[in-house]
Amino acid sequence: MGRLTPLLTVVVALCLIACTPKPAPAPPGGLDQAAAPNAPATGAIRIAVVPKGVAHQFWTTVKAGAEAAAKEGGAEIAWKGPDVETDVARQKSIIEDFVTQRVSAIVMAACDADALVPTIEQAEAAGIPVITIDSGVKTDVRSLVAPDNVAGGKIAGETLFKLIGGSGEVALIPFVQGAASSEDREKGFKQAVDAAKDKGVKLVASRYCDSDAGKAKDITADILTAHPKLAGIFAANEPGAIGAANGLAEAHKSGKVKLVAYDGAPPEVKLLREGVIQALILQDPYRMGFLGVQQALKAIKGGTADKRVDTGVTVVTSANVDSAEVQKLLNSK
């Protein structure tokens, strides 16, 4: 073939340019988006916080702490939980949806210590770090941010035994069977009972209220009927406490049967001031939410989360409810 004329050379070059495929446009957020699927298109860090439920003041305060930590760390919170703390299937579904959304991390309080294990493993396998708060699970996790619930249950028992004069019949109202925090508080309380058996303390009833105040009220009525000499009750969470208090009031046993309860929701504090509840085992839900998100941020940024963060408990009675320390805990929301 002979040499091309200058005009023909230009025509061929223009044809080659027109026929060459154009490269695909970059995905939103730049080329790094495909390499970092956990990062939202906005570039923000998005942390899912999944409580056991959303119906009680305790979880509202956890949310406030989580939001404060997220704001401080330049992240955003996606808050979602089941309506009731017994809906394990719903909690699993919520977490699975967050995995599909490729959130940056998940902070969760497990409704069930066994059932949530595969869901946590699914998230971790997808590269999404999981931090547990309040209630742990029966597998190795990056971090558990919670009080020592066994110790808390034991403290509750010891507090109750002092209130009843060191001996007598007592009852236990834990909340959800299978929830680690409930089972640990129950374990601690029973340890206290065992240690006080020789002094005349006897556990005569133990029934789960399923975190339902109405059910706790009915349970209390049943226990009072079956055990007319009952001296004290330990209710292991907020709805259990409110239900037990209502049951005692209806039976005209308020103050006669001593009541020790976990948490410090406004209705519980009111009942404490009125003498229906004699002591509260107060957690720090705000700190729990704050430190849970803080541990998640540490994991997201390549650090190692602290394996165990103990948020502690405080015994609150009418004698110290107005102290600066207790008021700070009660109003940290």
C-alpha cells in the first residue's frame, strides 16, 4: 500500500478518535467509593445503634449518649430497634438491613445472647465492626460496654436483705429469658441469696416479666397471694419495677414489702421519693451509649476497641437521691 496523503491521514485520525469507547464515569464520591464500600456516598461515618427496644426511658438516654459521641467524632447515628425487647427476630432483621446498607459500624444491645451470634458474625464477615452494649452475647466480640451485671444483681440482693432486716422471704422478677443482662442480674441476686441462706433469707419465687409492666404487676399479685409473708422483691429492670410497684400498691403492701429495682427512669425516681421503692440500682445509660459509639469510632479508624468497658452501678436511696453525683446520672440525657 502506498503512502497516505496528508488529507487522508487527518480523516483516519478523526475516525479513530470518534470510534474509541469512552471510559465509564466515576461512581459518586470518586474512585475511592468502590474501594471502600462501607463509606456512604456523602463520605460521612454512619454508625447504626440498635437497642433491645425503644419503649423505655433507659434506651432514650442511651440514644442521647450515642448521638453526643457521634457528634464529637464527626459521625452520624442511625437509630432503630424493635418495639419490644422480646422481639429477637425483629432485631436480627434490623441488623441484617444495616449490614446490607453497609453502615460503618454497628453498636447493639442483644435481645438474646445466643440468637444474635450468627447476625454479629455476618456483620463482621462483611467488614462491619460490631460493638455490644448493655447486654453481651455468647461469642467473642470486639468490645462489651456495660456494667458488671452479676455484681449489680449481687449488690441488689445485699441491699434488699438489709432493708428487710437480714432475713425473710424474697422474690425475683427478672425480665427476658435469654437476655444476658437479665440472666446475669438473676445470677448475682441468687449468689447473694446463697450467701445469706444461713441468716434466714429464702428465695420463694422467680418469674420473668418480659419487660412488660402489666405482666410484672400480675406476677407481683400472684406472688403476694402465694406468699403472704413475703418481705422483699427485686425487680431487675424499669418495666419490672413499675409493674411490681403497682402490684404492691393495689395489694396495700407499699412500703411493707420492700422493693429494690434496677434503673432510674422518672417514674421509678418518683416511686422512690414516695417510699414505694426503697432503693434503685442505677446504671449510666448515657455513658453506655457514648462509650459504645466511641469504641465503634476507634474500630472504624483502624484502632483496637477496648475488650471490656465497665460503666458501673450506683445504689440510690431517699438519702442520696438529691446528691450531685446521683442527680448528674439521673439528668444525663
